[in-house]
Amino acid sequence: GYSRLGLTVGVKLGKAVVRNRTRRRIKEAYRIHEGAFLPGYDIVVVARVRAAHVSYWELDRAFLQLADKLGLLRRETE
């Protein structure tokens, strides 16, 4: 009845500080928009090198665009 988030951040991303910052940013993007996701999905995010070098807002926007493309977001009925 609920969705879960799994993250994998490889060593290629950088040192531990960079990897942890990237991980925290992705977790926060999911946490803020958790209510917009359909329940019952296991979401696995594989962070690439580019994720470490973009702003939080770009990462957040890309995360939502991909979730929408995969059909994981709830549709608002008007």
C-alpha cells in the first residue's frame, strides 16, 4: 500500500561527501513529492555523475519528469 525508494550511488560519482550529498538530495526530492506518487511501487534510482554537478532544483525537476514519464505520478482530475 505504499511506495519505497532505493538508491545506488557509485564510487565514480566522487568522494563520500559528494556521494552522500547526492543521496540526500534525491531522498529529499522523493520525500517532498511522496504524496504525488501512486502507491505500491518500488522505485530504484541509479545516480549518474551528472547528478552530483547539478543544482537541487534541476535534480528535483528531472526526478519528477522521469516519474511522470514512467506513469508513477497521480493524475489530477479536474
